Amino acid sequence: MKNPIFYFENTTKTGIDEIPLFSVVTIKSLSIQLIKTNQGSLTSSSTVQDFLDDGTLYEEIKPQTIFVSGNANLRSNTLIACESSGIDLGTGVTSYTLTLPSSPKDGDVIRISDKNSNSQGRPVLIERNSNKIDGIADNLTLDVNWFDIKLIFEVDNWVLSGK
């Protein structure tokens, strides 16, 4: 799995120095997600609060409807899935398309979730890009609120699973 999501209950925890660059960091007590972009001078005794105090070590993922774990490059209303990133759908868009990678490797994971309950009115089309999704040679439309799924690539097939 590429760029997993790291979870901290609160800002007093240590271990932030061990998080790989460009990984997603979730801090439950603050209800925020960040992407670690710099190691800076973090050490094994550095807390999450130390990390937050140095504003040059991360980028905040703003509240969004869709979170794609496994980077998405935004091109108009089309997303190309590759590594880790948060995607803000914005308010004027009626639908989105996420195109899965053209050459995935076994074990690649894409996580997609509707964090703000907007997908029923603004569906997300998952374009399979020649590989099957759950054994079916068809694209997938996500049009229910609060979905949270993973697509795990295994031998020419994206296996669909819940979180």
C-alpha cells in the first residue's frame, strides 16, 4: 500500500518523526487531516503539537466531499488516481470522474470517501481504465451519501471493499 493514512488521537502523541513524507496525517482531537511535506527538525521526542507549531512541515487538507488516498491530479472535473491527496469538489460542480491508474501494481490501494454527504446529488464516476472493478468490465458510479470504499488492485482487477 502506498502512502497510508496515519492516525493520532491527540496532539500530545509522539511518533510524528517516523511518518513518511507526503503521507496523510489525521488528528482526531482537532478533526483535521494534513499531508506531511517536510521532515524539518522533528525527532523521536517531537509531539504532534510540535509538528503543528512549525507550519512549514505540512499542508492542511481542507474539508472536502471526496478524499482520495492512493494522489489525485485535478484536471477540470476529472481526477487521475495515483498517490495521496485530498480533493475539494467545490460547490458548483454537479459530478466528478475519477480515472483509475492505467498501469497499477498488485496491492495498490485507492480509498475514496464522501465526507460531507454530497454524493447522492453529485455522483462520482470511477473510470476503470481497462481493468475490471470487482470482476466486471464496467465503470462504477458512486451516488450514495457517506460512502467510504477501498479499491485494491489484484491481478487485472480492482477489488471493491468497505473501509
